[in-house]
Amino acid sequence: MRSERDYVAGLYARLDAERARVADRYRAALRSPVDPANGGTLVERDAEVRAMAKEATRLNVADNGLCFGRLDAVTGERTYVGRIGIFDKDRDYEPLLIDWRAPAARPFYTATAATPLNMRRRRQFHTRGRRVLGYTDEVLGRPGEAELGGSEDAALLAAVNAPRGEGMRDIVATIQAEQDEIIRFDHPGVLVIEGGPGTGKTVVALHRVAYLLYTQRKRIENHGVLVIGPNAAFLRHIGRVLPSLGETDVVFMTTGDLVPGMSITAEDTPQAARLKGSLDILDVLAAAIADRQRLPEEPIVIELSDVTVRIDAETAQWAREEARASGKPHNQAREVFAEIVTYVLTERAIAKIGRGWLTREDRQAWEQVRADLLEELTEHEAFTAALDELWPILTPQSLLSSLYTSPDRRSAAGADQALWRADGEAWTVSDVPLLDELVDLLGPDKPVDDTAERRRRAEAAYAAGVLELMVRREDLMDDEDQLLATDMLYGEDLADRFVERDTRGLAERAAADRDWTYRHVVVDEAQELSEMDWRVLMRRCPSRSFTVVGDLTQRRSVAGATSWGAMLDRYVPGRWVYKPLSVNYRTPAEIMSVAAALLAEFAPDATPPESVRTTGVQPWSRRVGSAELASAIEEFVSDEAGRDGTSVVIGPPGVPGAVPPSQTKGLEFDAVLVVEPDRILAEGPRGAADLYVALTRATQRLGVVHTNPLPAVLNRLIPATDSAAVS
């Protein structure tokens, strides 16, 4: 023990020294001037500052649990495994601590007594802060034998039995073999991780991100990783895992956040969600846009200074056909429409004017008349109003609003009347992929402002002129070996040093940019995503590199996945791989048996995950009168307030103090009280899945309080009057 404590203390000493060195370099980089004479640039200095900041973050997160284990090979070689790698620079970079993601660390997670992988022993440290409190040894290569006090499950059971905190913890010290296989799985396409409650699929996916960033950093880090979760509470719950592993270039969002500037949480009715989630809605959107590209029922009169012209249906028809044939988004195609209409009106006006006094040979006069007419039409209010009527500038929000609120527009677009919504009603998460689709279909609703680019070019030209003056000095003319300014940089380089830079971090810039593309995307609770949701995410990741996490048996959305192939084959045929997780680390067997009975009722073909532990505490039920329900909830909350860990009350809408099951997906608590399970079952077509989610959130204790008779499927619960139920 003394030897191990001394070794770990030595690792911390090196960590502190490296941290101090990086802090000094960071401060020096901030203070250092840019030296063009030596080839220095502002870009290079900023890169150094960012690199040192990231390295400081990596070192800081390693402080807690820096080293958590040791491997002893049959050759006698010892390898210490931890959060980061530490090397002895004075001894040709001899590894003192191996990063858990390195290939050399893999036997720590995968070696067994039957398959030792040339290892003799695995030692797992138990630490608090920087101090080693003890360790557990597991002998490898001799099945059935272990050293005194050793147990291959001791570290795992200690972790899963520990009280829960405010957020999910990383599992670098206790990754299991089936989890490690998925974390290190080398596949360039889509990896689907499916597992029932408590199988650790979310934390495995996050550790896979950390592994990919370790092995493919150059490919990924400049574009970052996007993590999609079901709700804000879930994202807060998992938000510490990747930073605790030293990875910060990650954007966390729900599907309601995918349009920058909008954060949407409201949900549609099941019927509306199903309609909006289907790819059939694409035809509706296209038809809704086409409906706004109109022909006049009667000719539109335009009174010009010298002549009156009309926009008739024939002219508008020609202009519309040309605009649609251009292939441009609606708002940009308006330019084509306006150009054709303007041409026709101008020619007709010239023809009328020419009959009075122009001759065909007077070309200059003709051109002047045409120029005057074009200028007048450009500023003519009636002409602009006509264009707005026949080909209006549209925004995604304005088009969808008019579609939802107008029966006539829905009929014209071939849309189901179930899409109706009152004017001013909030957007829903099912609207987000439609709004995102319309960004591309409509294009910008304002002309693209190229002022900034023109200013940059002007500044570059000015800087080039300055450099030219510098090299024309007479005292340099006779010195053939003189190094000139233009030998070291160009005008654009000089101008670039005075540009105000975007100093936001990658995650902040990516979240604010609708056109940002990511190198990898993690989708959790993926069974809830619709076909249209997947369409948005595929646009965000052109390389189609995904880690998909879900459980089809927990699907509650009518627009969600009925099979993984139904969602993925359209985009990555032959490029997605399925990996199941079958062991339940979170839910004790006593609770899982209750949930498994429910699962057998609504998903008889599904196999529940197998729990690795028991607690000896039986889940209980208690029936109360309606007037007693509130006090029963308060009693549970009061009792749990005196215990370590976390607790939650889950119930249907309208129960004071209760959280709906949909808001607890992916979360875990030490104790859970489920209220009115019969009402949860009755909530929509996927009520059974919601109740299954509610029953499987607890890691230690589960209780059920109800005013109506208990659903028969929960008959395994012990009445609370039994003293064994509340031990």
C-alpha cells in the first residue's frame, strides 16, 4: 500500500509540474507581441493561446482519480492506467501512466480469468481525492482463483451502489468488457447501441466520443461533436461526463434547439406529430410554396409616367415557369420572376411610346427610354406590390403559420386538416425540422450583404499598396541581398492582422450557426426521432458518422422509430452496425422484476436486461384516498430528504410535485415514487412505455402511490403495510 501511494503521489507531482508549465506558457502567449520579422502572425499566437487553454483543461480534469488501476503482465511488466497519459521525458518518454483510451490499456477492461490476454493481475484502486485508500486485486489466468480479499466485481458494485449525485459520472475506472468493445469499435458510419434501462448505453456513447477524439482528433476537433438528447434535464445530467474526460468541443442540444435562436419544448398532438414527422410532409411544404407563386386572376394595372402597362396571367405564367426552372430557392427565384415581368412590361411600354415619336433606328433614344422605364419600375410602389402578391418574400415562420391557420392554404397544399393551429400558438418540437427544411427551400429573406467582403478586399488592396511603397525605397535599390517586406508577407496577411476576430469557442460558434457541420453526432433516446428529425441531423453531419443510442421498447412518440433500418437505410444503406447491451447495472433485480412484467404485456417479444445486483429492498405500493395523495407525496419527499442520494416523484400531468415520465428519460435516482400508474397507462398510445420508463429510474428504492385500483400488471408490488417493504 505504501508503495502504491508513493507511486500515485509521484504522478500527481508530475501532473502539478506540467500544469504549472502549461499555465506559464498560456500567460506568456497572452502577453507575447506578434513579431512579423520572424514570421509570427496573430493567427499563430491565437492558436497557441487556444492550444494551451485546452491543454490546461485536460490536465485540470485529471486531478480527481488520476490513476485508478494497474496491470501486471506475465512478463513482470507493470502498467498503470488512468485518465491521461504521463511520460518521463528524461527517460525517452517512458510511460508512467497510460491513458485509458490507449491500446495498451485495453486489457484492463477486457482481460478475464479465462482469457487473460498475457496479464497476470488486475489491480483497481479505491481513492478519495488524491489519496489511495485501498485496492482490489483480481488474478488472471487461473479461473476460479483470486487473492485474499479480491473480487472482480468489487469496484463495479461499489460504483453502482454509491448514492447518485446531481449528474452522470464517468465510468473510466469500471468499464465492462461488453462496453469497452463498443467504446473502441472502429466503424466510419453509424453505430447503433441498443439496450434496456440501466445498461449504460448513454455513458458508453459518451466515452466512445472521448475515444474517437483521442484516436481521430485531427479529423474531429475543428468541427466538433454534436450530442442530441431528449430534454434539457437530460443534457444537464450528462453534461459533466465529457468535460470530466477532458473533452470540451462538444455541443449539447435537444431537437427543439436545432434552429439557432429557437429553443422549443412544446409538443404536438400525436396525430399532428405523426403527420409532421413523416417525409410525406416534404410534398406538403413544396406545394405550400408553389401555392404562394401565384398568377393574377385579373390583369394588374401599373400606371407609369408616360404609359400604362398590365401584368396579365400569360406574362406571370412565363415568368413563373422560368423562375421555377432556375432551380433557385423561392426567395432567390423571385429575381428571375421579376426580371421576366420587367422585361415584358418594358418592351410593351417602349412599343407604346415608340408609336408616338421614336424611330427604330434611333438606338440611343430607345436605350434611354428603356433605362428610364427600368429605373421607374424599380421604385414603383404598385409594381413592387404586384411582385409581393404574385411572388412574395417568405420566411419559414410566415409560410408555416399561414399553412397552419388557413384552411384554404392547407387544401391548396394537400395538407391534412389536423395540422390546424390557432394563430399565435407556440411552435412545437415537430415544427423544428420543417422550419429547418424551409431554410433551404426558401433561401434568405434579405439580399446577401457582401459589404464585409468588399471592405476586406479594399483593406487588402490598401495594405498591398503600403508594402509596395516599402520596397520602393531608394536606399534598397542597389542591395541585391536585402530582404524585403513582400518576401515575408502579402497584403492580405497585413490587413488580416487588424481584423476583429471571433473569439468564441468552437461549441458556441457551432451552436449559433445553422450551416455548421459536425464530424460526429451522438443521438440519445433515438427511438423518439421522426423521419424529418433524421433528415435534419444528416444535413448536420455530411460524413454520416453517428453513435445512435436507444431502446425501441421505450418509444413513446408515434412518429418515432419502429425499427432502426426504417430510419437509417435511407441515408446509410449498408453503413450502420447494431450493437446490443444486455446487462442492467442500474436497476436492482427486485425492481426490474416488476418492470419486466409490464414489458411482457406491451412488448412480449422484447427481452428485459439482466440486473447484476440485488438490494434486498422490495418495491412497494400504497393506496390512498384522493384527499390523502398530496400528504403521501410529501411524506415520501420528507423521508428521502434525510437520506444520501437523489429522489423524484413521477406522475401524469396535473399531479402537484410530480414530473412526467417523458422528462425523466435517461435519468437515474436513488429513490422513485410513481404516482397514479393507471393514469400514466391511459396517457396516449404509448402509456405503457411511459410507465416502464418511470418504474426503471430507481437505483435503490421504488414506491407506488395510487388512488384508483392498482393495474393488474403491477401485482408484484408489496403493500406498504408489510414492514419488509419499507426497510
